[in-house]
Amino acid sequence: PIVGASWTEEGLLLASSAGALLRCAGHGPVDGVWPCAQADRFPIPTGAALSAAGLADGLAALVFEHMPRSAVVYKGGAQGEWSPAGEVHVPPSVADNFGGLAFAGPEALLISARSGEVHRRHLAGGPSMLHEAPAGASAAHEFRAVCADEDGGLLRLALKRSWGSAGTAWQPHLVVTGA
């Protein structure tokens, strides 16, 4: 399964639960196909699996299934080697209700919960920040991803449950909040 994704200038980065890093060149499928190739492999212990990954060019934050309360940060080298660069605490309120990981530039990691709350953790020191769930979020929302805009605001991607005569459907819902 895919446990992390990120858009870069070169295309899409994907991380698998088995530790593979895939690069999909370009910015979308061509003739219905988007070619992806394994670019690298993260240094995960034998038998371990990832439950989440935050990706950026040269940076990865990995949450292991057997260590759900820590995100291990790695820096990638020119030869494809990944070296540990730190560890970030995943708050208990998120670990049991995990939404995703994303980098806000090279200096901060965003840790999101399915409830919509987001924790901003600075990697080189500095204050941590809690962004509460956005106003209007309800049990009908399940937040799955977050990213930061250039001004420090957040864009949260949620699935929103709607009920109709045909049953229950989940619709994508983008929630934008200021810094």
C-alpha cells in the first residue's frame, strides 16, 4: 500500500509500506498512463512496515507501524543513501487517529489527525504549534492530508460523508485556513 505522497517540481513521489520510494515523472498521466519507477529504498528494519510517510526532495519522515508515536526524519544523499536526521514526537491524540504527514518547507513537519487538528513541529528548534480542527468540521469529515501554503496557512483535504437516497457517499472536501 501507498503510505505517503508528495508533489515536487519533477512530478509525484510515493512511499510504500515496504519502504520503496517511487518517482512518477511529469505532472499527470499521458494517454491514461503515468509511469512510475522505484527510485530508492528507505533504510527500514527487516520485517518492519511503514504506516505513514511525509516526503519532500531530499527529506522523508517515516512512521513505523511498531512505533506509531514517533516520526523518524531522514535526509537523502546524492548517492541515494538515507541518513537519520532526527525524530519528531507524534502526539497521542494523533497517533490513535492518524491523518498524515507533510513537510512545510525544509524546516517543519506537519502531523495531521483525521479529526482535522494539525501539529506543526519545527525540525531545527523553534516553537511547536497546534492548529485546531477547522470550524465546521464534524463527524462527517475525515481529514486525510494537509499542506502549508506560502503564508503559513493550511490546506486540509478531507473526505466528507453525505447521505442520499442511493446511500452514503464520500466526497472530497478542501478546507483552507489562514496562518
